[in-house]
Amino acid sequence: MRAFITRLLTLGRHGEDGQATTEYALVLLGAALIALLVIGWATTGGGSGRIGQLFDSVIDSVVDKL
């Protein structure tokens, strides 16, 4: 009985061997999804105009400080 309980307690420990790799892969997939959504938004009609306005305001702000 003692061996059975010890075996049950050690089963959970072996299941975490690849957990860090799995979490890393999920984070990369999430980042790729967000990047694709941003690229899709930026290349459609509404996004490109806003990016241009943001770029213009940043450049104007830098030039005003010189």
C-alpha cells in the first residue's frame, strides 16, 4: 500500500517536465496572433491613416523640441 501511495504522489511531478516549453510556445503563438492582428489592422483602410497621423505627430513633437 505504501508503494502505491508513493507512486500516486510522484505521478504529478513527472507531468511538469515539458511545462515550460509548452508555456513558451503558447506565449509565442499569442504574440504572433497579436502581431497578425496589428498588421491586418494597419494595412486596411482605417489603420494606415492613423499610423501616418501618429508618425506625423511624433516627428512634429521632436522638431518642436530642437
